[in-house]
Amino acid sequence: MIPGTLWIIATAGICLGIQSAVTADHLRTMELFITAFHHLEDLNPRMSSLALVTSLHKIASDNFTYSLESYDNHTAIHSSNSNNSFIPQLLNMNRKLFNFFNHTTHHFITDGHEERGVVLTPDGTTVALAPLLHGIELGLQAKEDSNQTHGFYLLPLAKSLSLSFLQFQNSTKFEWLGPDGCWDNVLAPIVFTLAGVPSLATDALVHGGMDGAILGKHLSVVNSYEIKLSEMLRSYYSGSMEELGHCDTALRGRYRRQNFQKITNPSLLQEKVAEALQMNRQQGDTVVENITEEGIKEFVLRYMDCPAIIPRCMWGAAPPSVPLVPLSPSLPFLYIHHTAIPSQPCLNFQMCSTKIRAIQQFHQKDRGWYDIGYSFLVGSDGYIYEGRGWMSQGAHTKGRNTVGYGVAFIGNYDAHLPSNYTMELVRHHLVKCGVRSGFLQENFTMLGHRQVVDTGCPGDSLYAEIKTWEHYRNMDPLK
């Protein structure tokens, strides 16, 4: 099946829209990938979804890379794995289509810490396509094979984690997860550069593995024959919170962490990582087993308990005008704010980024502060945005910036509340993350801005709500 499948893709060609969009420096966006995927489906109506995604996953595989020079000379395409017997004579393949899929799906990291094979999604997160495609492929296979092992959809993620744990088994630090990174331009992304020394389980690989697991599990239990994969992907990665109706059960990328928790647990994930380790020579190695247990704990904290936080580089932050004063966590206070202006909540990445840049400009230009004042800002798009972060002193609560963090909900909440989902990001996930990561003291005190400063912040409705939250105190202990 595979040679024929690839031949159909090769000879199908591509429509003018894709030809004009995919250039030598093509953009790395999920929308463009889905558009190309959609045209492949339309051009090959008799091809099964499994055959199509299997072909794309083979292109994404580290063991299936092509020689474009051979391609241009209309000779056999070469594979880095000489034992690959299914590679056909891919003649007359549209070069732009081939180049697009080869560059967008094949994952690797350059010496300059540029991460390739990743794309920017509409909600501001970065996803590696190889584990995403593999997870979808496994889900479609499971639909046809009832003998798939429990938790099969976790295999792509488990592979990345196991390789990273092996890489850093002699390390005394948790260096086997992440880091995240920054795009050269979020409006026209081409180059994604990691923010630190890369592990073999970067944030983008983890996101792709989680998404592949979620969608693969979904495809294994629904009637996948009636599903067009491009439409499923577009639904998963698109749509603002307003369009979704604040539904926290929707199959959407912005709910990645919550939905991932629904299909797995730490024990199952650790089991799958252990299986991957055994395949990579480490069966019965007590040291590696101990590192795996600790690594899974770190993974659960970072990608399941903690909320997704959009870094400064992604929302287009200007640099601080002077170096910021470092904090010395753990801190005893968390102060709740609302921005008041802009008064309306932001419902997607573009809207939230624009509003936060305006807030930063107001704080720096009009108020003369070194940077945006808040530690974190909370959008109504399902994400928290990094302001000064956990490690730098803010300018949010006069007289208390050295002892606490300031968290601001974007919008005016005098007369109404943020969505339940938005409030839960702070009430449970951010505070749990802060405590478990050592930034907040375990018995920290939560206060509304008005309890410390003569202000209406964080709005009458929101203030009444936070009075019901754990760690809220009626009296300011420092007064």
C-alpha cells in the first residue's frame, strides 16, 4: 500500500494556491500545513486517511530523508535507511509540495539551537508535526486493530521522553525537558530558536506528542471513516474562546493540558516511558528507572499541573528600559488585579497580544515604569501571559512588590466575571504551579489589589468572587 500511496501523492501535483504560498522560505504555520493536507485529501479521494497520514509520517521520520538533488535529476529518491524497501521511484513530484512537507515535518535541532519541523498554531503555541502525525497514525491503526496495547497513543511522547531521560541520566538537574523558544516573527514565522540548551523533549515535541495522543485516542473510538483529517486539524487548532463558548470539554488545542489529563495518568505515562527505555537497551537499570520516576514527576508538574504560559517574546514584549530587580522566592503573597482598560476580555492570541503590548506601552511611556507592571496577565483565550514572571520584581501593588506577585485579568470586572475556565487557570493551576515550583509559599496569602491600595481594582464582581477562593484573607497581614 505504501509505495502506491506515496506515488499518488507524488504525481497528484498541487493547486495554484499552495504553489504560490509555499516558497523557498515558506512560513511555518499550522494553517498552511492544514491547507496543504486538505489539498492532498481532495486530490486523492480514494486514499484512506491512514494511508495518507502514514505517508506523511514517513516523510517526517528521522530515518526517511530525501535527496533533493536526486529528485531534481529524476532519479530514485534516496533514504538514509538503506533497508527501507518501500521507497518507490518518486518521479515528477511537485517540488514545492515535496519541499514543504519535508521541511515542515522533519524534526531536528541545528547547532544554533534552531528547532526545525515545528509550526506556530493560531493560539500562539508551537507544535512539532512528527509526533502529531505519528499519534494520529496510531489512532487510525487502532481503529483497524483491536489488539493495540493500552495507552498506545502515548508512544510518540514516551519515545521523546525516554530518549531525553537517557541523554541526561548523569545530570543532577532537570535538564531533560524543554525548553520553549521564540519565533523570528509571529505574523510571518520562519525560524524558531530555542531559549536554552535543547533536550530531546523540547516543548514543541511535547506539545506534538500530547496533541497526537489526544487526537489519536479520539480517532480510535469514533467512526474515523467519516472524518476528514484536515477538517479535524483545523477544528482542533482554530477557533477563539468566543466561538467555542468557553467549553472546557471541547477537542481543541488550547485545552491540551486538561484533555491530556483525561486520557492518561502519571503511572500509565511512566509505564510507556519504561517500555521505550527497555527498547533502547536500559532494561533493569535501577539508575535509569529512578531518573524516569523523577522525570515523570517533573513532566506532570510542567505540562499537566502548571498552566500554559505564553512567553514575552511571543506577545511581542519590548525589553525593560533597565535591568529588572530579581526576586528571592518563595514569596508569601499573591495580589489579584484587573486591567480595567482595556475593558473587554481578549478571546484569541492576536487580540490578547495587542492588548498586552498596549498595557506595556502605557506602563513604560505614561507611567515611567521599567516594564509592564504585572507578573502575569490572564487572557480569556485559555492562556496566561508572562509579564515580569516569577523571578523579577513587579510594579503592580505599591509597597508590596518585593513580597508578592501581581496577576491581572485582562478586562473590566466591576459588573461581570471572567469565564469559569479563565478563573480556574489562576485559582487552581497557576497557584498550584507556583507552590510546587517553589515560587509561592505553601501557606501564601491571596489579596485583592483594593485591600492594599485605595483603588477599585480588581472590580466589584471579581473581588467578590476571589473572596471564596482558598488562600484569600479578609485582612492584610502586613497592615
